[in-house]
Amino acid sequence: QLQLQESGPGLVKPSETLSLSCTVSGGSITNNSYYWGWIRQPPGKGLEWIGSIYFSGSTYYNPSLKRRLIISLDTSKNQFSLRLDSVTATDTAVYYCARQRVLVTSSLSYFYYGMDVWGQGTTVTVSS
Amino acid sequence: DIQMTQSPSSLSASVGDRVTITCRASQSISTYLNWYQHIQGKAPKLLMHSASTLQSGVPSRFSGSGSGTHFTLTISSLQPEDIATYYCQQSYSALLTFGGGTKVEIK
């Protein structure tokens, strides 16, 4: 059974970098049927998609975060990571990692589906 | 970006009631629409993909419909364990977007 587990510091100072990892167990991160994504929920607000990465290293980022964001893969550890620079209090949130199904056709068209497996989430607070 | 708008933002209904949540997309997304249930303190759960395909294990009282820009999630008979916030999400674009959420409470 596939499981995802987020890890990283729970407290980050303003203007510093937020770094989180998601370890995948029970399946391979190099499976070409899935993207791997990050989602967050600030206190009292809704879900916000942060970005996603494919086993090839191809990434898609939320335009509102793109300037500060890097998502990467480490296939040797079967994990993917998030790096968000220059954080402020508005980056305080519960951060989730998740798997997203993708269908790639023989003509290399991509069709995206829902996020069917999620980590439990990790709370990150930005404060001095 | 494709914007997703949900209504209502919250609702209160009695056990056994039929509940309907609406989601609208700012442009046509065919049927690339997913619904999630988020119970506070837990990870979001995918209920449905492709607008109307129920995930394995999801009770049949949940159903979805729509295509293009207008979608609905229906709970045919509300149960106490359905108390949650429900989100729609478009996956027509690789740049995913969620609706603002609908909080469902028991009257």
C-alpha cells in the first residue's frame, strides 16, 4: 500500500527558506503514471496547489509561488522535496504531499486526474 | 489560470437530507473535475474524478455530474460522518486549481 510522509522543520524564520521532503513507500517515485505534488492549507483558508513534479524532473508551479519555489526529486531515496525561499507569515500552513495520476498517450499528450494518495500533512509556522 | 468557484461556501442540513454543492470553472474543462472531502485534522480524500467517477470505497450516496463549466456534487442522504469541507479541483490544466470549499454541517 502506497504511503507518503512529509518531513521538515515546523518553524521557519521570516525571510528564510522553507524545506520539506516527502518520502514515498510502497511504490516507486519513477512510475510514469503519476505526478507528485505539494498542496497547502493556511489557517482558516482553503486548499492551495503549490506545484507538481514528474519522474522525468518536469515541473509545474503555481504562478503565485513560482518565483520562490523549487520542487525536486531524489530517486535514490524515493522522495521529492519542496524549497520555498523568502518566506513570510502568509506561508504559514499545513503542507501536504500527494500523488496525482496522469495518462500519457502514445502521441505524448498528457491527461491529468485527481490526487488519490496523500500524506498526513505537516504544520509549518513562519515566525521569528 | 483556470478559476474555480464553489457555492455555497457553507451549508447546514439534517441527517438524511439531500445536499448539492456547485462548482463552476472560468473556462471549459471538459470533465477534468475532481471532488475532495476534507475532514478537519485529516488529509483530504479524493471522492471522485472525471466529474462523476467514484473512487473505490466511497459510498454510493455520493454522486457527481457536469461537464464544461458547471459541475455538481450530491450527497443523496447526508450522514453524520459526512461532516467536512468539500473542494472541487480542475485537472484540465497541469496548473491545478481548487475551489474555495464548501463546509457541510449538521443542523
